Amino acid sequence: MSTVLILFCVLSAITLLTAFLTIFSRNPIHSAIYLVICFFSIAGHYLLLNAQFLAIVHIIVYSGAIMILLLFTIMLMNLNEADEVHKPRFTRLGAIVSFCLVCLVLIKIFINSKPIVEYDYTGEDYQSIKVLGKALLNEYMVPFEFASILLLVAMIGTVLLSKKEKLEK
Amino acid sequence: MNNILTQIGIENYIFLCVTLFCIGIFGVLYRRNAIIVFMSIEIMLNAVNLLFVAFSTYHQDAQGQVFVFFSMAVAAAEVAVGLAILVSIFRNIGSISIDNLKNLKG
Amino acid sequence: MTTLIAIIGLGVLCLIFEIFDFRKAIIPISIIGLLAILGLTVSEFNSPANYYNNMIVVSKFSVSFSSLFIVLTIFLVALGHNFYDNHQSKLSDYIAIKIFLLSGAVAMVSFGNLAMFFLGIEILSISLYVLAASNRVNVKSNEAGMKYFLMGSFASGIILFGICMIYGAMGSFDIVEISDMSQSAELPIWFPIGIVLVTIGMLFKIAAVPFHFWAPDVYEGSPTLTTALMSTLAKVVAIATLYKLLSSMHADINYSFQIVVVIVSIASMTFGNIMALRQVNVKRMLAFSGISHAGFMLMTLLSLSTSAGSLLYYTSAYALSGIAAFSVILYVCKNRENEDVVNFHGLGKTNPLLAAILTGSLLSMAGIPIFAGFFAKLVLFSQTIQAGYLVVVIFAVINSIISVGYYFKLILAMYTKEPNETRTGKPFLIYAVAVVAILLNIIIGLFPSLVLDLLA
Amino acid sequence: MNVSLILIILLFGALVTYLAGDKLASKVALFFGLAAAGCSIVLLNHFNLGENISYISQWITSPKVSFALKADGLSLAMVLLTTVLTSIIILSSFGNDFKNSKAIYSLILFMSFAMTGTFLASDGLLYYIFWELSLIPIYFIALIWGNGDAEERKKAVVKFFIYTLAGSLFMLVAFVYMYQKAGSFLIEDLYKLDLTVNEQKWIFTAFFLAYAIKIPLIPFHTWQANVYQKAPTLGTMLLSGIMLKMGLYSLIRWQLPLTPLAAKEYMYIFIGVGIAGVIYGSIVALRQKDLKKLLAYSSLAHVGLIAAGTYALNLDGFRGAVLQMIAHGFVVVGLFFAAEIIYRRYETRIISEMGGIRSQSPKFTSMFLILVLASVALPTTFNFIGEFTVLYSLSQINIWFALLGGTTIILGAYYMLKMFQHVMLGETNTKVFAYVTFSEGLTMIIIIAVLFFFGLYPKPINDLITPSLEAILNTINKYN
Amino acid sequence: MAMDTNLALVLLLTPFLGFLINVFFGKSLGKSVSGIVGTLSVVISFIVTVSFFLQINQTKQAITIQLFDWIQISNFNVSFGFLLDQLSVLWLLFVTGIGSLIHLYSISYMHDDEKIHSFFAYLNLFIFFMITLVVGSNLLVMFIGWEGVGLCSYLLIGFWYKNQDYNDAAKKAFIMNRIGDLGLLIGIFILGGLFSTLDFASLQTAIAGAHNVDTLWLSIAALALFIGACGKSAQIPLYTWLPDAMAGPTPVSALIHAATMVTAGIFMVSRMHFLFDLTPEIQTIIAVIGGVTSFVAATIGLVQNDIKKVLAYSTVSQLGLMFLALGFGAYEVAIFHVITHAFFKACLFLGSGSVIHGLHGEQDMRKMGGLKKAMPITFWTMLISSLAISGVPLFSGFFSKDEILMTAFHHNIPLWVVGSIASIMTAFYMFRLMFLTFFNDFRGTEEQKHHLHESPALITFPLIVLAILATIGGAISLPGNSWLNEYLAPLFTKAASEEHGLGTTEYILMAIAVVGGLVGIGIAYAKYIKQNTVPNEDAEITGFSKVLYNKYYVDEIYDSLFVAPVNSLSKFFRDYVETGISSLVFGLGKVTNELSFQGKKLQNGSVGLYLFAFVLGMCAIVSFLFLAQ
């Protein structure tokens, strides 16, 4: 057991645990907090894999933007645990069943598959900001621009959804 | 220095990500609170992102990480739109439980 | 590639028009612009090329489908003139979103890289979420948007996971590379899993059983024009993309995979048709009908190498009849609370032309000759039999029979019931769209080679 | 000059009729009907002179479909039947006052167009398309201009539509299947196919479903009586006079030559089915209360015999079947028209509410009686020729078939005369039976004249159809 | 030949022309003119026939005329052709001859009927079809006539169509005839199939030359043809329509149901003698059926009270005798009886018509009596005919009936006994009829009595002519010196009656027959003149005579055996089977509808459920693809 592996295990444990807690917390605020922790642990994974830039971006986008958005909404709507309707038993059952099923099926498949023993190592830099930037703005220039359209659409969409109409009856 | 995955094993990442992904699925199914469902979906997306990075390392290739950026953009856009819809629902029916969304059926 | 840029440019233009308060010009300009883009696209038909590191691949396939999408968008934009006349302040947003949606669609059929594919599908989805929920004061619309959003992003997650698996196996997002590598023997299991997951995600988008549950609810709840968009454009885009994906990844080699397609296809048609029988809401009925049509379209996946032409034909036939039908529905159900069959009573007397058009489009969907729907089914059957799946064809036939049941329910309502209320006004654009769509349908029905031979 | 001209006339006629407006519609339609009939006669002449009046051109490249109209004697005979009967049917409707008459007349011509196409098409797919197309006009005719309770009618008509469509879709599958083997839908290529017995059996069954429903044979006939009853008489005439001949024609043209081995193997069964239809139809007809329903069941009986004749797979069977098709076409149109004439005066179709017409209108009675007698195949009427030939062919297969099939002449006489007795004879009716109008009389006289003429001199038709039937028989016997 | 053809066409088409004239212009022509036209057309035919007869009697050559091809069958063509030979000309003679007389008779008899023109039209049509039947050169042309006379019989029985009972009778006649027709058709099919021709002449050669043909088929064909004959000639089991057919006007009964149409069966069997000669077992059947029919009909005739019914059963009985002769291959004997029977039975019917006419429609003999004085001509002519039918020597019936019985004696003693008893009964009921009608006192109403009168000359003239013929008709075939046999010799190679000359046996037989006939007359005399018995009212009839009076309940038996089951089957089919099949079809629709209904519950609007289905579907697909192998 190398340190890396131990680190991986710890991070993984945190990730999974907080993910679970996110779901099980009755208070949405708690969920949000757990989710943030989860995201941080994922950022830890990124760091572990030496993807520093991505880790930072991840924290900025998820923890910074998305989570804030979510929290903001929760605040806005003034939600608390009482709002949660009691879930019928078969819903829980269904959720658990499907969780187990998907988990088992996928994991089983991967266990069945041939284990990977050899890993390439080129020694080249492939994940520094510089390389990523080049890839993003050369090779992936079109998707990059296209992503902006995506964001534009999302923007127009949210505006459309929340804009009050003058003529609305 | 060699590939870090030599020490961890790509399978472990796959297992982790699959589990995380499944937790996301579980959350979507388990919770009726739309916000939490959103969060679960984010968990799913993050699981995939993590896997992308792992594969990126596995292949020693930047494209996987580039893709994560797009994935993040998508996630952000989705959340924005989702929340906008949620807000308008909340304005209309004063609840964000997806159990209340049963007008359309049959 | 120019198509994509032009479309995006047009979308931006729409937004700019709003800023400069040229609202009235938006729809005409969009239509003209789209027509120009259509011409532009068609001109690329015989010059296949790759652009930007193989991000965009212009091929006959992509051009034909892009053209179809553009035509459909033209119709949908034109219909918007009447539909959004109470929402003038949002008009530019609606139109812009539709045009961006078109750009996503075009990206989806001309992607050369999974990144483009993913972004395309997300643009499409997000636009649809927005459009579905766009009637913000209407609870049904909200609900539809929410349901679609929840399930759609769930499906997006699955697709993303699939892409990730493919990447894991191949180390590349480039479709050509993947295609090349998929021919080699030693592939990690991740690759097939990835394909399957992506397929499942796409099956959700085209509303195939068992991933179809969202469709009826969302179709019913969404504003009618959005429903039209979803049932025609979105479905067609999804199936075309799925086709392209699977054919470039040689998914048809795997026998079990074909079995899955067979089962899903049969289940979709059967379930869709049976469920449609007892529907009162026309939009909902068409949703189920769309599910069954998805089943039909899936049949093309059984002979991936040869069926591009028939898929194009089927989708064109289906989409054109769908547009015609929805334009009538738009006319009939404007300012109505719902889209129940009751609203259609006596349309044959009050408005014979539209009734005839709706009849025509329903007959086309049912697969009655001279309408394109017939040939669509025919070539489909032909190809499927060739692929050796007679069983699917027989199910398809039985389903065609069932489908007549509910299509005719509507026709009967139009011709045998007494009209309950007269409608005034003859919105030119709706008429124009309906007539043009059904005429196009009949034309490609009479001369199927026009379309079939494009991708032969 | 080729046969596509007839199609063009009819299609164009449908369009012009619609544009002509309600007042002129019937006359315009009649004009085009007559034009088509005239055209078919002229073409017949050309055909007899040995000219090529077929038309073929590539239509769809992939799948390979041609717009192929081939005219041989059999097709021409059926086309003549269609066009002439269409004219007669249009003429017969002059006494009716339809609302939106431009639509109905236009639909009639369109239907005639589709049926003519069915008889002419020599490309499987083209044939199928015409076959399906003919369904749509009659659906609307029955639905919109039909009589009786709207809900009941709707039910009957929809059942009819779905039923027939269901059958024909299986036929489509069979066609597609054969296309895969032959690489073409052309009938010549399909004839050349060498299918295994098993394949043939499946194809045979698929075709049979389509035809058995259309003709109809028992037990697929349940749509028939109701639709005949509910449809306007015009539609009933189209259905019974021409449309069900499409099924019978197709047996000869498509089903049997394409699947000869299966046909030979199943021959006895399907002759049996046909004959069972004869007996069943006759017996059910006995106790019908509604005149049109009775005629529907009589039609069931007659077509059963015709079908049995075709399945006899010999020249006499074919020839008799074709003759009987034509004869039955005329006679059944005449009978339904007689029912309509009565309806126009008494406003009822219930037999028990009629009676005592003879003393009021002897002329009509005579004409009606002649039709009844023709229907029961009295010698010197056309029907006798057909029925005799068919029964003869059956007797050559097995004398029992002829005997059982022959019960039609007993049972047929029974129910027809019983009907005649209760409709026409008896004490003078209290309701006034107005004189038969000119157009009504003319229609009846034309039909009667045709029946007698060909009853005495069937040779022209015989000479027309025999070569083509022999050719088809050769195809059927190619394995021997 | 052209001359012959034209003449033959005149022969055939004049009645048809008469029919057409009467149909289209009858009403405007007026009653008398219409009748004259009708009569004239038949008279012309008669004259033509006579010319043919003279020609043939001289040349002994059959005349064949081919007009045009009619029906094409794969292995043969049926042409529209005529065959005028001894047999057909003989038949034509009495068809047109008696036909003319009866037309003449009808002018007066039907004078009061408003539809007299259609009556004549139908009669002319009948003559036309009868001629077709007789002169047809092949089985199918004969079949035209065969069905055509059936049609005319239908039209004429139901002439008074306002009465639905009459219509029922007409329908019954037509349908029973059609049963026979089916038999005939089957016979035609078999012969056509076997010998590839339906032409009489070719058939004869073909059958004579056919050695490799299975005789079973020949027998079946013969039997089938005989069934046809049974229907037309009212033999057991298809005889019940004939008594009912008396619903028609009396001239019709005389012409169609006594003299001509009902003999078509005999004609056909004689025509096809070459076939029947080869199938002795069928001949036996014919003989037996003929004998039994003659006996059964005679027994029923014993107790009937309707004057026309008595005559009808008598006709059936006499026809039975003819078939008896046919069964023994004695065609010329049968034909002889046909001719004499035509004379006296037509006379009897016309006489009864005269009586009915005089009594203004009364047909019940119990309400007659004593008409001798009022209607002398009618009485005397009918008496002569009755003597003839009873077989009193020197009258025509004596010779013909005697020859039949003699033939029977030589072939089959039991049948001879049966035939003889039937003859005795015939004598009895005929004189019962005579006595009840003409003797004693009138039993009708006063008013009828007041109006009693002899019929006009147009009615009595045919009676007189026929009575004369009935008297002297026997001359054409006197025992030992038979002109008829000679005349027919070219046709029937094997003449049954010439095998035996007139020996002692024959004279004894003759004596027995004569005595028997006289005994019958005597009994009748004793009962109805001496004791002056009047038959009981319907309700009072008991015992076996009730069975007889009710015709052995055959109609009721047929009704419950055939008609009722078919009708109830029809009702069953209509009410249950039809709806059954129909609901089966609708049931399919209902099932899918029900599925749809259940399916709607599945679509319950819950996103959770939808996603659950999604996930399950995904798992199913994935595990199927990756775990199943």
C-alpha cells in the first residue's frame, strides 16, 4: 500500500460518504454542505492525478458557482426539512433496488473484464495549463466556441423563464 | 516517475466512479426534493468528470481533461436552467417536491 | 461548417433585432435567413469535407439531415408568428432559442468529435427544457419542463458516462479514430459499455420504451408549438444522431446488440400504439404515436450500413406529417384550455381544408399510400426483411393496424361530429405551413426517389 | 395511346368534379365516367388489334418500383367492368340529393381511379398502392353520406377499414419479402421467383388474409353486411359491384401464380372455405330483415362460389370466376339500386315494411324480378354462364364440391324469391309507389341488357379473358 | 338447311314475339287482342311444327341446326343449337297443339282478369321455353328451357300474387324444381367431364364407344339426371309441389302441370336413353320410384275433395306410371302414355276449369253435384276423358296404360301389381270426381245454382277437340301395329315392347286391367251414386283417410325436416354465429383497448416511477448484453 493508494482510499471514502450524506440529509442546507465537501474531495482526486488546473476550475465552478446557486435558491425559497413530504415505502425500495442493481451490474461487468496491468507512461506533459490551453483553443476551438452558445442558450433560457411579460395576461 | 495509476489502478477509479454515479442515481430516485435531485445529478456528472480525468491520466492524454471543461459548462448551464424552472414552479405551486408534479399523466 | 456558423449568426442576429426593436422583422428575417442557410447547406451536398481538426464533418448524411432540420425549423419559426402573438416581448428569445437549437441539431448530425456531439445534444436539450417550461404561468408547462429537465439531465449523465467509457477505451474523442480502432480485435469492455450507455441516452431522447415515460407528459404539458418541435425536430435529430453514432462505431456487428434493438423497437411500437388508443388529448396521443414511430425508426438500426436513405425518408415523412398535423392543432386549439379531441369536432364542416390536411397527415403517419408515410414504412420493412428480421416487420404491421384505430378516432371526430363552435380568422402562415408540409409529404410520397436516393 | 389514359381521365375527372361545384358535380362525374368507359372500349379495340397498350416507366430506383400498367384481357375486362359500372352507379344516383355532392362524386371517381389502377398495375407495389388507395374514398363515402345511427355506422366503417387494412398490410409484407428475393416488384420477375414450399405457404397465407377480408370469405366477412347496410347505396354498389372483385381478381392475378405450390397443397381447404361461404351466406340471408343486409349476404354466397372457382386452379374455374365476377358486378349493382329505388319511395329498408309493390309498379317489378332471377343464375342470364362454368370446374375437382356449391341454386332461389315475395308481392301497399323515373329506368335497363346480352353471347368476354388466364395457368403449372 | 333454320327460328321465336308484344303493348292492345296475339303465336308454331313433322316422318332424318357458340368450357364448347328429330317433333306437336287449344280456352276463361295480357305473356313465354327445352340440341340448351319453364310455372302459379299462399306455392314449385335442376346440372357436369360434349348426338356416340369409362360414374350421372326429372315431373320425393301448383289459373294447370311441362322429365330420360340403357340399376330405381309414386299419389287422390287436387294427384300418379315404363326401357310406351295423358288430362283440367268457371271459383267437389244437365258438353267431354284415364277399352288411355302394365308384368311382377292397383284406384277416384261433380243434386248455394250455365264456345271447343283426341288417340300405337313405335324406331334401337307380341298372357293382362278399371268405377258408382255419399267435412275425417287426406303429412315432414331446420339454422347463424365472429373481431379491439386502459395507470405522472423504469431498462439492457453471455 503506497501512500498514493492510501490517499486515494481516504479521498474515496470521503467522497462516497459525503455523497451519501448529501442524499440522506433531511435538511437541504446540510445536503449542500456535504455536497461541497464531496466536491472538494473530488478536487482532491484531481490533485492526486496531478490535474491541478482542473482541480481549481472544479472548485471554482462547482463549489463556487453551482453550489452557491443552489444554496441561493434554497435560501430564496426558504426551504427546510419540514417541506419534505414523507416518501412512500415503494419509492425508497425502488430507489434502493435500482441503486444496487446498477451498481452490481456495472461493477460486475468491470470485475469480469480483463484487468489492466500495464499503464503507458510517456513522460510528456499532458495536463499543464499550457497544454490544456493549447488543446482547448486549437484542437477544441470549435467545441469551445460552441460551449459558449450553450451558455448563451442557457442564459436566454433563464431569462425567458423568469422574465415577466408586459403583455402577459 | 511513472503513471500514477500504476499505484492505484484504473479499476479502482472505475469502481469509485461507478459507485459515485450510482449514488447519484440513487439520490435522484430517492429524494423528492427537486434541489436535492439536482444535487444528485451533479454528483453523477462529477463522477463522470472524475473518471474522465482518470482516463486522461491512463491515456496520458489531455483531451479527457478538456472534455471535463465542457462537461462543467454543461453542468452549469443545466443547473441554471433547472433552477429557473424550479423557481417558476415554486412561484406557481409553492413547493419544490417533485411529487407534486402529477398533473400530467395517463 | 458554414451552416453552423450561419445558423449561430442568425440566432445572434435575432437577439440583436430585439435590442434594436425590430420585433416585427424577426420572423420574416429568420425565415429568409433560414432559407438562405438551407441553400447554403444544400450547396455543400456534393463536397464532403472535415473542418477544424475533424470537429465538423460535412457529408451527404449530415447535409441531408441538416437540410431537413432547417426545413422543419423554418416551419416551426413560421408557426411561431401566430403562436407567440401574445408574447411579443419574448418573441426574439423564442426564435433565437429555436435557431440555436437548430445549431445544436446540426452539430449533432455533423459532429466529428464526441465533444461536438455532447455539446450539440446539450444545446438541444437545454433549449427544449426552456421551451417546454416557457409558459411560466401555466402549471402544466412548468411541470412538463421540470419533468423533462430532470429526466433529460439524468439521461445526459448516462450519455456522458458512456462517452467517458468510450474515451477510456479509445483514448480519443475523434469519431474517425474511434471508428478505426473499433475494428481492431482487442478492445476493453469499456467500449461496448460506452456505446450501450450512449445508446440508452439517445433512446431516451427519441422516447423509446422503456425510456419513453417522459414523452406523453412533456408533450401534453408543453406549449403546443414546443410539442411540435419535440415531436418532429427533436425526435428526428436524436434518431439521426444515434444512427450516425452507431454506424460509425460499427455497433451492428454485434448480434446481441441487434436483439436489444429489436426488442426495444417492438416494445416501443406496441406500447406506443396501445397507449395511444385511449388518449383524449391530441398532443398526448401524438406523443404515444411518436413513441411508436420511434420504434419504427429504430428498425433502421438493424441494417446500419444501408439504411441511411430510408431513415432520412422515414424521418422526413414523419416530421412533415407531424408539422402539418401540429399546424392544424395549433389553429384549432388556440385559446383553448386543452387539446382534447372535442375541439376537433366538426372541423370537416367548418374548415374542410385544414381537416383534409390533418386527415392527410394522420393517414401518412398510419402509412397509407401516396403519402410519404407509406413508402417510409415500405422501405423500412424492405430493409428489415433484408436484414433478416421478419419478426419485427410483422410486429410493425400489427402495430400499423392498431395505429389506424386512434388516428381514425381523430378523423372521425372531424367528419362525423357536429361542430361545437366556429373559429374565425385564417392565419395565413399556419395555412401556408400546413399546406406546404402536406404537399411536401405527398411529393416525396409520389417521388420517393427524390429523398431515398440522396443517401443511397 | 395506352391504359394510363383511363387513369388520367378518372383522376382528372375527380379533380374537375370537385371544382365543378355541387350543382354540376353529378353530371360532370357522369361525363368523366363515360369518358373513361369509352376510353377503355377504344383501348380494348386497340388491344384486340394486337397493339401494345401497356405502359411502363421507372418510378422509384431503390427499392426498384416501376409505374407499370399492363393490360391483358383479364385486366381489360375488369377495367371495363369498373368504368362501366362507375358510370352506371353515377347515373343511378341522379335521384339522390347529396349534400356536398361535389365531394362524393369526386370521391367516386377517385375510387374508380384506384380500382382501375389495381386492375391494371403489374408492379406489386403499385398494385398495393392502388389497392390501399381505393379504401380511403369508400371509407369517407360510407362515413359521411351513410345512413343509420352515426355511432353504429362509425363503428362499422372503422371496423371495415381497419380490418381490410390489416389484411392488406400482411400482403405488403409478403410483397416486400418477395422483393428481397427478386429484386423487383414487377409481376414478371415475381412470377419467375423460385420460392420454397414453405415460403410459398407463408406468402399464400399473407395474401389470403388480404383477399379473404376484401372479398370477403368466411369467417372474415363480418364487416360486410354492416357496411353494406350503413353505406349509402352508391357506396354499397361500389363496394359490392367492383371493390370485392378486386380481391377476386387478385386471387387470380397475384396469389395463385405467385404461390402455386402452396395453392395446390391448400386447394381443397380453400375451395371448402369458398363453398362453406356459399352455404353459410345463403342460410344467413334467409332470415335477414334488412333488404341491403340480405343482399350483402347473398353477395357473400356468390363470391364464395367465385373464390372456390379460382381455387380450383383450372381454366374453367378461372374463366367461370371472371365471368361470374362481371356478372355479379352488374347484378348486385342492379339489386342494390332496386333497393335504393324502393328506399326513395318508402324510406325503409326493412323487408317487412315493404310488399305490394307489384300492383303499383309492374314495370319496376319486372325489372326487379329479372335481377332476382339473374342473381339466382337462371339460364340465359350472364350469371348462369359464370355459375355453370365455376360449378363445372368444381365438379372436375370433386363432384361433392359441385354438389355443395350447387346448393346455391336452391338456397339462392329460396332466399331471393322469399325476399321478392315479401318485398314486391302481396296486397297493394298503402304507401304510394311513385313511378320509376327515367334515369332509374335507364340504369336498370342498361344493367338488364348487359346481363341478357352476355348471358346469350358470352363469347366476346370469353375470348378476351381466355389467353391471359391460360398464361396465368401456365405460370401456376410451371413446377409440373 | 337455311330454310330449316329459318323455320326453326320461326317456331321458336313466334311465341317469344307474342310474349314481347304482350309484355310491352298488352295493356294497350286490349284484352281480346292480347289473347288473340298470344294464341296466334302458338298456332303459328304449331303449323311450323306440323310441317317439320311431315318432313321428318318422310325423311326419317333428324335436322340439326347450329346457331352460335354459347358457353366455352376448357374441353368442349356448348353451342346454341337445335335438334329436330322424331322425339322432339312429336313433343312439339302436342306442346304447341295443346298449347294452342289452351290459349284459345284462356281467352274466354281469363277474360275477366285485368292482367290477362300478362297471363298470355307468361303462357307464350312458357311455350317458348318449352320449345327450347324440346328442341335443344344439347343438355345445356335443354337446360335453358328446363329452367325457363320452371320460371314460367313460378310466374303462373303465383299469377294472383296478392295472395301470399299462392306465392308460397309458386315459390315452393320453383325451389323443388331447382333441387331437381341441381341434380340435372350434376349429371351434366359428369357427362361433360367424361365425354367432353353435351351434344345429344355426340354423347350418344361417345357413350356407346366408351368402354373404359367407369360405369359407376355413368350410374351417378344417370341418377343425377333422374333426380332432375323427378323434380320436373313430380316424382317421389319431389312431387309435393305439383298439387300446390294448382293455385294457378286452371288453364295453367292444364297446360303446364298436366300436359307439357311435367312431362319434361320423361322427355329428358327418353332423350338420354342411351345413358339409362347402360345403367340398369338406375333404371330399376326409376321403375320403383315411378311405381311407388303412382301408387302413393293414387291413394292420396282417393280422398281429395278439391277437384283440381284430385286431378293433380292423378297427374302425379300417371307420371309415375310413365316412369315405371321408362324404368323398363320402354321409352316408346312411356311416350305413348305421355301423349294420351296429355289429351285426356288436359281435357279433364279444362273441364274442371269449365266447372269452376261455371261455379264462379268453387273448387270443392262437396259443393258441386248435378252439373250434368247444366253443363252437358263439359260433362260429356270429361266423361270421355275419365273413361280414357280409367283404361276403359277403346279409349286412348286403355292402350297406353295397358302397354305400361304389360311391360311391367314382363319385367317385374310386384311393380305390375302396384301399377295395377294404382290404375284401379285411378278409375275409382276419377269416377268419384265425376259422380260428385255431375251427378245427384247440386249442393252449392242458391245463387250459384241460379247462375249455372254451360261455358262459352271458346271454352267448350278445346274440350271437344281434346275429348276427340282422348278417344282416338290410342290409334297411334295399337298393340301389334304401332305407328308410334315405327316412327320412333330410329331413335330407340332396343324397343322393349316389341320383344313380345300379343300372346295369351297379354290378353289376360288386358282383361285384368279392364276388369280392374271397371271395378274401380263400380265401387265409385256404388258409393257415390247408389249410396249418394258426400265426403265428410275436413274436421270429421278420421283414421287412415285422414292420413291420406293430409297427403301422408309429407309436406309437414318436409317442413320439419328441411325447411324448419334451415330457417332456424339461419336464425341461429344470424343471431349467434354472426355476432360471435363479429364480437371476436371487436374483442381483439377491446383487448387492446383494455390494455391501453391498464397502461394508462402505469403512466401515473410520477417522475420517480419514470426514472425507475429508465434505470431498470438500462440494467436489463446492460446485463443482457454483458452478463448474459
